[in-house]
Amino acid sequence: MHQIKNFINNEFIEPASRDYLDVTEPATGQVYAKVPLSDAADVDRAAVAAKAAFPAWAALPAAERSRLLLRLADLIDANLDRLAQAESLDCGKPIALARAIDIPRSAANFRYFATAILHTPGEMYETDQPAVGGPLHAINYTLRRPRSVAGLISPWNLPLYLLSWKIAPAIATGNTCIAKPSEVTPMTGAILGELVREAGIPPGVVNIVHGDGRTCGSAIVSHPDVPAISFTGSTGVGRWIGETCGRMLKRVSLELGGKNPFIIFDDADLAQAIPTAVRGAFTNQGQICLCGSRLLVHQRVFERVLDGVVAGAKALKIGDPSDAATQFGALVSRQHLDKVAGMVDEARQLRGVIHCGGASVPTASLSERCRNGYFYQPTVISGLDPACRVEREEIFGPVVTLQPFDDDEHAISLANATDYGLAATIFTNDLSRAHRTADRLHSGIVWINSWLVRDLRTPFGGTKASGVGREGGLEAIRFFTEPKNVCVRI
């Protein structure tokens, strides 16, 4: 039984309460670790350390901060197998996915922001205007300075990837931080603390405090010495964070849920569109906020796409996440599996047609080690009313629905018919149609003839109930810094 500790001031320490939560391996249903149930006392200790470390870290030359972040990125690369195994164990995701995506992209996050701070352009304006006593000439320039302590709260579906997505820009720009990984998947966050210390990052710059949202997360959000909060998670929790930060006049970034349309027009290259739709629906068991969970298909190619997606779903190799050949692993928890199953049962009651899946994976098809795990079959559903809850609310699991459309207007109407607006995908060979459709979709991100292509320089985030603000690139650097205009009369 592994006992995780908080990482505060470059030391691993027990929570003040000495209380711990169980950590369960999704693939087996067995408890394998304990994680601190931290509370306000632990957050306050981390805030004291972060606040004390801030002046020296902020004053450190950007080139030196860059060097330390690049060293951390190198250490993540050097520990790829260890981190991938921990991520697979924690999340139930295939280890091949963790090796190929989660861990390399975590290193890339630190590497990108380590170099971005060396090349970020400044702002300068020459001013020439009439004034009493004669013309006035001046130069305005804008300084960007770190805010101080950033509170960073990340979810369970991409634990290290999304934690590093927040820590990297926060500390690169000179802030210190208090980070909270999900209590469901804490292992790679704990390992990151070891690597932070090994990289030579000074004490107090990165503090990792574990616990649930009720006791630990809320204490970070409401702490008076944490002026900036970056959160990725559910829309419901995001609303509470927004209200709390609004009252305290804190800077807040919220990356929330999605119910993303994946639109296939009748002129699309189906040889590319169909396998991409399968990946977009079922990667990480559908537990990615960017998954294309609503397939909107032109009626002329609807049956071909439906048959292809069903065949693709059935072909996925389901099994032990630790097996390198596995393509589809376990859901993160029993509670989440029950939620997914409940939504599929609701689709049945609404007379949706379930073409494949629709149930837990038969235990006889799993290895003996995994027979108590949280495995649910890739599920394809059609025939639902577009206005029903299954079509409008985020399921966040291996469930994709298909809706036919008649023309471009119909497709756009269906795509925008949810409270969410995170991401969308369009497949068409008509470039004009692609641009027209992208412009009218209520989405923060639109992929054309592709899915999940990420460039760290681009803004990331959604509209409507999918969040507030943007992460990535210059947007992240702006979020974690305070602009100060200086006007000099010449």
C-alpha cells in the first residue's frame, strides 16, 4: 500500500489531520494507495511557503527560470515509463496511450513555456497629442509582472498532462503555485514533486496539496493569498468557483465540460472521417473533454458512417490497461461507470437504438486480474430526439450518438443546440463550406478534417457553459501576469 504525501516547500509531509482517502485502481477495483485528505491547514501551510518563495523566484532572470523548467522537462522524459505506468494504474487508461500522449505532452508543456518566456513580445506606443502648453510627446510601454501565488486545480482524466498545462505557465512567468491534482488520480502529481526537487526548482515555488474539492479545493479557491485560480473540471464546480472568485475579485480561468459535435458532410473523405470519428469518440474511454460525442452526419452518408463507426467500436481491443496491446481500458471509478450506464439506460427508455455496447464488458472476456474492474463497452446510439438529455448533457464516457441532418443549416443548428461550446470537428472537402461552418459554430476550438491536433501556441477553451477564459500560448502568459502601463513624457 503506497502512502502519498503532500509536497510543500520541497518536502513531503503528512496532512495536518493525518486523514487519508483510498485510491482505487480502476482496472481491478482494488485499493492500492492512500492520498491525503488535506484541509485548510495544509493549504495555508502551502500558501505561506509559496508567498515566501515568490519574491526571489519572480526576481530570477527569465533565462534561469527557463533553464530549470527545461531540466524538469528532461526529467519527465527520463521517467517516461515510470510515469506512464503510474498514469495507467491511476486512470485505467491504456499504457500505450499514456506513453504516446500523456507523458510526452506533459514534458512538452514545460519545454514550451520555458522557451516562450524568452521570446514573448512587449508592447510600446508612441503618443503625440495636443495638450495645454503645447503638443505632448510620450512613450507608453507595458510591463507584465507575475501575480504571486496561483491556485491550480486539475481533473482526473489527464492527470499529469493537465497539471503540467497549468504549472508550467504559472511558474515560467514568475509566480509560485499551490497545485491540487484530483484525489482520484494523484500518483503522477506526487511523482512530479520528486522531479521538481531533483530539477533544482527552489523550495516553495511548486507546492502540491492533495485532497477532495470540498475540503482542499475550496480552501485553495477561497484563500486570501491566492489571487489567481485556474480550474479544469465540471461546469457545476466551475460556477461555484466563479462566484467565489468574483466576490474576492480574483483572476479566474475555468476550463469546463463539453458536448462536442463531430460533423460529417456528404462530400467528406469517409476513409479519414470514420476512423477519426471512432478515435474522437472512444480515446481514453471517451473521458476527454474534447471527445466528439455527438456525430452529426448528412443523411446521404448516414448509414455508411453508422456502419463504419459500429465496426470501429467493435474492433477496439479492450483489456488490461497495463498490456501494451490494449486500446480501450477501464473507466475511472465505479461511480463514473454507474453514471455512464445510467445515461445509456435513459437512452433505451427514450427508444434510442443501441447498435453496439450498452453494457459493462463481460467479465469472462477480461483477464482474471481485471474481472472486478470498471469496464464499459464502446457504445453507439442513434434515433434519439436531439432535445433529449442524453444528446444535450455531457456523459464523459464511451458513448457516441448519431443524428442525421439534411443541409448545412440543419447541421449548424444541431451542433449549436447544447449549453456547451468547447470543441467541434468538421469533415468536408469543400473549403468554403468548412470556413463558413467553422465561423458559425459556438465553439472555442474547431478542427477541420482532423481531431485533437494541438499546437501549444494556440488559445484553448470554450464558450457558454464550457468555460471562461483561455489557456495556452500568449493567453496563458497574459493570465498569469499583471499588465502595468508606464507613460514617459519626452
